Amino acid sequence: MANTRRAVRRTLRWAVSGCAAAALVGTSIASAAADPTPVVPSAAQVAAAQAAAASAATQASVIDAELAAARATLQDQQERAGAAAEEYNRTVEELDEAIAQSTEATTKALAAAVAADEATLALSRYAAEVFQSGGGLGQLDVFFGAGGPGLTLERAAGLEAVGEERARVMREATEARHLATMLQQAATEAQERQQRAADAARRARDIAQRDNDAAAAAAASVATRQEQALAQLATLRNTSVELERQRQEGLAAIEAARIAEEARRKAAEEAARKAAEEAAARKAAEEAAARKAAEEAARKRAEEDAKKAASSPTTAPKTSTSSTTKPTTSPTSSPSPSTPVGPAPAPKAGVDAVIAFARAQLGEPYVWASAGPDSWDCSGLTMMAWAQAGVKLSHYTGSQYKQTARVPVDELKPGDLVFFGPSVAGIHHVGLFIGNGQMIHAPYTGTVVKISTIWRKDLIPYGGRP
């Protein structure tokens, strides 16, 4: 009986549930049939939605501009840090030169002092010999007296008592002391220059450290702000942080392409200007050569006419119309300009080793004032790369520019150096050209040795060929 009652209750529950479900379905269908028109937002709702979209777009534009400005500011900071690092390299180079000059001057001064002491000793011995032989010291007193050696030669010249040998000994001693004094003064001045160079190097080191620390801090700050901004943009545009990151990279690439195109245009203009100057110089030289040839030909004809007139004085010389006619000259036979712009020398042997060395450093960190083996600054990398071909370059961009032959950027060959800065006097970066508009370089604090385009707004239009 109990089982039967449970079965009946179960059957009743299923029936009730089924009826309820059917009722719900029917109600839904009826409701849908009873409301055929869609819901249309009001004008106020549309305006509010448009305002919200416009506000989001405005905020996104503001953030885009902020990120672009942050990138530009960071780049300026990094360039200042690189310039400060190269300025330090310059002061170190000057300090090394000052130390070498000071060492050389001190060595010469010491040698001169020893020679002066020896000359004075020789003079003393000579005086002793004269005294022991019964002769008076005579005018030797002037050397040891208050007047000193400076007046010795003048006084000795007028004293008949001073013999030739005595005068020679006195002269040598005087000259030795005079030379020692001069060289000691030069050594003192060289030591002072060394001290000034050392002070300048310390100041430049402190500035470089400060600017590179500031660049590193700025890079960290920009990176943090960028992540925050990307999250904001993703929310405003209803995208993802990764998509916004890709979008910002695309915007940066577009700006880099614009800068590269501007750099190419300036390089092309510079190349055209140089070609026009060289063509004008060639034309001027050809015209000058033609005038000189015409003048020389006229002079020779005049000399020949004078000779003929002298040999036959009774016969009047016939007037030749050709004597007043300027000779024609072929431009192809004229000499080259007197001050031509000489072509750059061919690349030196060993360029493959130079580039291979630079490639082997890819990924190693930039450290200002470093020249390896595991970290680099820009001029340290190019210096050591070219050392693989036996070429000695200084650890300073300005000196590397002076130590290399000028090459227009449109004529660069792999292994050439490319320079960057507001002007030649302000060069603060260098890279190693590897072809196809690319270079290997150590950019700035916080980055590594990498391959980049040479087309930057601060590209100097002439590279350098070691």
C-alpha cells in the first residue's frame, strides 16, 4: 500500500509540473504575439549615448597624445644622456693626452735638471783646478755670486782674462741651467693642464651619471604610465590591452617612417647640392683652363710674329686675321678642378671581421663609457669593431668623425660609420653601417646593442670611412 501511494504522488507531481511548463510556454508565446513593436530609445537616450561615445573618443585622443609626448620626451632625455656620455669620453681623451704630455714634460725636465747639475759640477771642478794652480777665480765668481749664471755670458764676453775654455765651461753650465728652468716651467704648466683635464673629466662623469640615471628613471616612469594608459584605452575603446599596445606600436612606427622619409629627403637634397657644387667647380675649372690656353696660344703667336718681323725688317708683316681669333679648346682635354672634392678611399680590408664582431655583440647592454667586453656605448662598440681590422679609433664620436674620410650617406658601404647630432660640432652618436639603410649600434641607457635604421632626424649627411 505504501508503495502504491508513493507512485500515485510521483505521477501527480509530474502532471502538475508539465501543466505549469505548458502554461509558461503559452504565456511567453502570447506575450510575444501581443507586443509586435520594438523598443525605440528616446532622443535623450540617443544624445546621451552619443555624448558618452564622444567623451570616450576625446579621452582616448588625449591619452594617445600624452603617450606620443611621453615617447618624444623620453627620446630627448635619452639623447641628452648619450651626449653627456660622449662628452665624458671627450674629456677622458683630453685627460689621457694631458697625462702623456705631462709625463713627457716631466721626464725632459728631470733630464735637463740632471744635465744642469752635471754642468755646474764641471764648472766647480774647473774653478777648483784654476784656484789650485795659483790662478784667481776671476770672473768665475760671477757664476757663483749674486748675479748668477744669467749674466755670465754677457760679462764674460767683455773680460779678456776669461779664456776660451773657461768661457765654454761657463756657457755650457749657463745654457744647461737655463734649459732646465724652461723645461721645469713647461712641466709645471703640463701638470696644471693635467689637473684641469682631470677636474673636467670628473665633472663630465658626474653629469653623465646624472643624465643617464635620469634617462633610466624616465624610461621606467614612461613604461608604468604606458601600461596604465593602455588599460584606459582598452576600456574606452572596448578592446584589449594587447590590441592597444599593438596600436601604439603602429603609431610609433608611422611616426618613425615619417622621420625616416624626412631624413632621406634631406640627404637627397644634400647630395644634389654637393653634386651641383662639384659640377659648378668643374665648369669653372674648364673655363679657366680654356682662358689660360687661349692666352698662352696668343702669347706664342705674338712671339712668333715678333721674331718674323725682326728677321725681315724691310718687309712689312702681313696682318693675319687668325691672330685675333681665339682658339677653340676641347673641354675634355682641360685639367680637373684645382681643388676637387676627392672621392672617399675604398673600404679597407677586414670589413667582414668588423661587421662580424659587431653582430656578435647584439643583445649586450648599453653602458655609458664602456668598450666591452660584455657592455658597450656607441663609440666604444665602433672603436673595438674596427680594431678587428687593425684600425685605431678613439673612444669618442667627435674624434672618430675627424679620423675617418667623408662619405655622403647615399654612397655608404658596409663598415662605414654613420653619425648623429644637431650638427657636426654636436655629434653625440655613432653606428656601424651594414647596408640596406641599417646599422648596428649601442643606442642608450636601458637598451641593448641592436640593428636599427640609419634614417633619423639627426642623421649627419656625411658618414665616415676608416
